[in-house]
Amino acid sequence: LSNRFTVGATSNRFNRTNRSIAGGVLQGFVGDANFPGSQTDNFSLDFEYNVNNLLTYSDTFNDVHNLTASLLLEYNENIFTDLFATSRGFPSPDFPFQDVAAEPTSAGSEEIRRILFSQGLFLDYNYDGKYILSGSIRRDGSSRFGPDNKYGYFYSGSAAWNIAKENFMDGSVFDDLKLRASYGTAGNQSIGNFEFLNLLGFGTYNGFTTAIPLGVGNPEIQWESQAILDIGLEFGLFNNRITGVVDYFEKSSQDLLLNRPISQIIGDEDNSILSNIGEISNSGIEVSLNANVIRNEDIIWTVGGNVAFIDNEVKSLVDGEDIIRGNTILREGKEINSFYLPRYAGVNPANGQPLYLDNDGNLTNEFSDSFETLIEGKSPNADVEGGFFTSVRYKGFGLRSDFVFKAGNYILNLQRSAGISIDNIDSNQRVEAFNYWKEPGDQNVLPNPIYQANADQTSTRFLEAGDYVRLRNLTVDYRLPSELTGSIGLKSLRIFATGQNLLTWTDYNGDPEIGIGSGEAGGTFIPGQFSLFSYPQTKSYTVGFEIGF
């Protein structure tokens, strides 16, 4: 029986002062001549602490029955405090303190607290390393949910059979063979604070305090629950010359936490309310394989990789209603975050007008946002993704290359849109901007610039496949023989050269990886939905050496 008690804390403090000095060079341009000098002081403190206690019982019975049980208690709290004060009219730049100012002009403060309290019970059992069972149940309470929905209960269970340890496997080609399965739930509380409350903003008017509605709260929101099923097979053959893993997985997110559009007359500044909107699912197969093709005293050649085949679907939404989020949509029975755009139909070769499809699929030279429709089978989500590598070592020389790939996802190329926009004709543009319609009969061209109003619109015109294969890393190295390094007083010496992102194969106009993890639009967005002006993946070269003493 053992007990582990830990306490941890972090504190981040921020101070900033903005000052216009009385009598300074900006005096004639900033502030009031009757109140020379102004100053704003900002202070914030982000303090978080965690208290954790883990009680564990572990024992072995009859040399083959191994049991471990643990009880967890954990308390986490984050306290964020922020305040500021602004004043004007400072008698001298030598006294930069708020209390010597002639007039305070504004001040404010706030405090935000977030609490998470968890309890968990965990059990693990194995019989002689052959049969393995585990289970857990935990209760999490979060201050981000209202009093009636503060707690969520989550559980998991798994079983594994180490087939390679069975007597009937003696003498087989398998060095490792394990069948395993698991199913469990986990909670998601990744939302803002106070979403269950109606929010007010405060100000002043004629010397009186005013209150302004900022957000509509939803007291019914509760934990989002993610249920995950995984069935896998691990194997190793021929003295582990070949190893691999095959997994089938299903992930279902229930009571999904997302903003749901509401009427503009309700009073929310974003015209939306956070809700548990429904259920989505992801499923697929993931395979990883590694092999030592050649392994002897002089040369080792290893290849390997992994690939995942992924499918996803919106299972249910509140009242079955679509949820439109910018240029994507959630609709029952369809891909998650399918693109929702007007359909571009090219350029009229007779006059250079841009063409679109209306809601009935008819060709038209008019543009309307009402033409937006779900683009079947096109979303930011990849159907296939993974990577592979090859590594060769011959005596002291080595060569390794690593590749990554993705296929089946689509990207709204807003960077290309800006680069050929007719409205940006006075700016630095892409070379293809010159390829516009000039005379009747022109094919595969951009619209005639005189139709700028209809041409410069967001549509499927800029929706492109994001498929790519990229050489992520290429490394060449040489390790000096130990006899040589020993003679100069070193344990080891390795000289290497590495290149990153050296080659990319793609039909996408730009870097297909930008937009995946950046906040280039400001606020929230769907990773991989679009590319704008984020910095692309850089191509780099590194030369160096490693010395061991």
C-alpha cells in the first residue's frame, strides 16, 4: 500500500505602463493641454494550483495473479485577476504615479475562477502476463457548467490476450502477438467560463452605472462525452524483423458543445448560444508496419510507416436542424464540417462573365449568397493520412528519409483568391492574374475584369484538394569508428547534415499545410478549412556534429 500526495502551483504576473510624459515631444498631439501627461497602468496575475492524492494497493497472489487498485482525488483551480487605471495631468515626469495625477479618467478590474474537482477509481489485473484486464470510473466536476450539470461520470474498460505467451505458440514465427480491445468515455469541458449564465457588461452614462446584455447563457449545457472503441492486434515475426499494429477505432462525441444560431432579437452579441447540439462519429482503420529488410554486421536497412483510413459523419443535431458556421455546415448524415458554398461554373467564353449554378442547378451569370449549398464529399477532413520512412546504415554511414502524406481533404484557398482578385489589381498579384478573358472563344481563363462584382466572390472556384506528399526530413550522417574516437579521447563522434521540407508533391496552389494550426482569421476556425496568409512550412538545412565524452 502506498500513497502519493503532490501539490503544484504556477504564477504568471504581467505589468505594463503606457505613458505620455508631461512636456514631452507628444504633448502637442496627445492629451489635453490643461492636463499635461497621461498614464495607464495594467496588471494581471494568472495563478493556478493543483492538489493531487493517489492511494495505490498492489499485490501478487500465487506468483501469477497481479492486482493493482488506485484511488485518485484531484483539485485544480485557476484564478485570473486583471486591473487597470488611467489618469491625466501629471505635474512632473519625475513622479509617474497614479495618486499624483490631477484627474483619474478610467479604471477597471475583473476576476475569473475556474475549478475542476476529480475523483477516480482504477483497477488493473493480469494473469501471468497472458491475460490483462483493466477498468476505471471517474467523476469530474467543473465550474464551467451550471449547478445541475456540474458533474460528469466517465468509465473505461480494456482486455488483452498476450497470445505469444501461450504454450501452443512455442516454435512459431511469432515473437509477439497480442490481441486487445478497449472501450471508454472521456469528458470535454473546453468551453469558456460562465457560458451557463446570462452576461452583462457595465459602463457609465451621465454619472450612473449602466448594464448592457452581452451574452445569453444556457443553464442546460453539460459535459460533452466522447466514447472510444478500439480493437487492435500487435505482432512481431522472425525475431522481430517485422513488427506491426492494426487498429480499428470508433469515436463518438455525444452532447457536442458548439454554438447554435439564435434569433437576433434575443440579445446575444454573437447571435448564438452554446449548446449540446448532437452527436458526431469518427471511425477507421490504422495500420503501422516496420521491417528490417537487411540486418547484418555491415548493413542495416529498415523501412516502415503508418496509414489511417478515416470516415466521419454527423449522427444527430438538435431538432435535425442544420448548423451553418461560415463556409461550412453540420447536417445530419453528412461529413462533419462539409463546405457550404455557391458553386462556380467557369467563365462564359463568349463574353468573359463568371458563371454559377443556382439552387436548382441551372447556369446563371448572377451571383447570390442564397446559392450556397452543401458541397458533397468535400470537407477539411482527410480520408487518408500517415507517413513512411526508410533508413540505411552501412558501417559508419547513415541515410534516413521521412515522408508525410494526406489525401481527401479540401481547402478554401483564400490566399489565391486575394492574389487574383480584380479588386486588388493595384496590388502585387499572382502571375496567373494576367490570364483573364480577352476575346470571344477564350477557354480556361479568369473572368473579364469588367465583371469584378460577380467575379470576386467566395465560392467553389477557390476550393482545392489538399492532397500532398512531403519529404519532411532527410538526414545523412557518419559515425567515426570507436577505435579512432578512443585514440583522441572521445567516446563517440557523429557528423550529420539534415534537410527539412525539401520536396512537396501536390496540386494545391500554395502550401497545403498552412491553416491547419494557425489562428490567422482571428477567433475560432476549423483547422485546415482555409489558407490565408500564415507563414508556410520552411525549408531548412542543418549541419552539425555530436560529441560524446
